Amino acid sequence: MASSLTEVEIRLRKVVSNISVEIEKYSKELETIGIVNEVEQAECKCCGLKEDCTPAYIVEVQEYYSGNWVCGLCSEAVKERLIRAPKTSTGDAVASHREFFQKFNNTARLNPNLSLACKLRDIAKRSCENRSSKNSSMTKLARSTSCFPKIDLRD
């Protein structure tokens, strides 16, 4: 029984060594063609995220985003910005998103409480501006007289 286990082990070792020889052979062929080391690391110009990509993909993304490599999440934000303001150039949209991201990093990540206070202030400011612009454009309606001029609570 012990001799049969050693035979199985020997056969497995031969199979493993044969496979490793084949892998080395193909990897050497691919290296001569230049396919194996075709992955580069690209860094997002907005958020700084690094991704492993092929050079062809890096060039394609840079051409689309005015020479800037942008990660997938930031690219969606830039596309959204282009949809909201169609006259904006792609380079301006990338620069705008980069500024927004840097502002976010400086406030939200360093001091979340300050970020929340700033956002609430901005919401209140916009709300106040919206109310004042609506009030100036609309004329106030006079209160109409009710069917019951007085409500009697003494029943």
C-alpha cells in the first residue's frame, strides 16, 4: 500500500512539473510578443484612485476626458455634469469635479461635523433664495372671506 501511494505521488509530481514547464514556455512566448507586461497603473486626476489598465484603455480614456485619466466613479460624475450643463466642455467638467472632490476631502474627511454644518447652511441659503425669488415674482393673493366669518367654540 505504501508503494502505491508513492507511485501516485510520483505521477502527480510529474503532472505538476509538466504543467509548470508548459506555463513557462507560453509565458516566454508571450513576453517576446510583449503581451505579459502590458498592464500599467493609472491614477485618477480627480480622486487619486489607482487602477491597473492596459495602455490602450488608458489612452482611450485620456482622449475622451481631454488628456486626463479618470476612474469609473469620477467619469460618471463628469458625465452627469455634462448632462446638466451641455455647453460645458469635457475638460471644464473634469476640472469642476476635481475641485469639488478636493473641497470634499478638505472638509468632510477632516471634520465631518463641519461638513454637515456647511451643507445645512448651504441648504438654508438656497431655500431662502428660492423663497425670496418666488415671492418677488408672484403677487400675493388677498385672503378671501370665509363662509363662516366666525367659529363659535361654545357648544
